[in-house]
Amino acid sequence: MHKNSNNAIGNFGIYEIVVFGVTYKIGKADLDRLTLLSGSPTRIHQQIVKLRKKYGKGNVFFSIIETLIGVKTKEAKEMEHQFLWYYYKQNGIIPEGNKRSFKP
């Protein structure tokens, strides 16, 4: 079963990308799909490379803020949404990298 299917089971991470000390994006990544160059989950690696080209290597960082082992994709999506909702309620803004997909 493809990992994007809501019933697929996998290992996911909820991550936060920070640019200039401000949360830029909160997202979900497949922790089993890694990029050899960095050892990071591929989804995160791709975004970090793009953002570091734009904002400078020393200004963009990421962290895995929640690890979800053996869960359905649907559950990982729900957890991502919960983190985004909490961030929005605490700060009154949507992170720049989530503005197209997150609608409170």
C-alpha cells in the first residue's frame, strides 16, 4: 500500500522548520525515506535545501517535534493538523510554509 494512502502504516515525524528564528513550517514526513547525503528524511531535506538557498545556510534549521511509529498515514495527518492548530491558537498566525494548505 502506498504511504499516501490514509490506511497505510508507517513511521512518521512531525517536523518544524525555523527560518531566522521564526517557525516557517510544520509538517509531516516519512521517517523511513531518507536522503543519503544528509541522513534526513527526504521530504525535509528537499525543503531545507531550497530554503537555505533562499535564506542562507545558517538561517534555516529543522527539528522533529514528534515521532509516530507504526501509525496510519491518516493519524499522522491528524497529528500534523493538531500541531498547526495549536501553533495558530498560540500565535494568531499561520506559519508561512503552511499558508496554502492550512485553513483554520
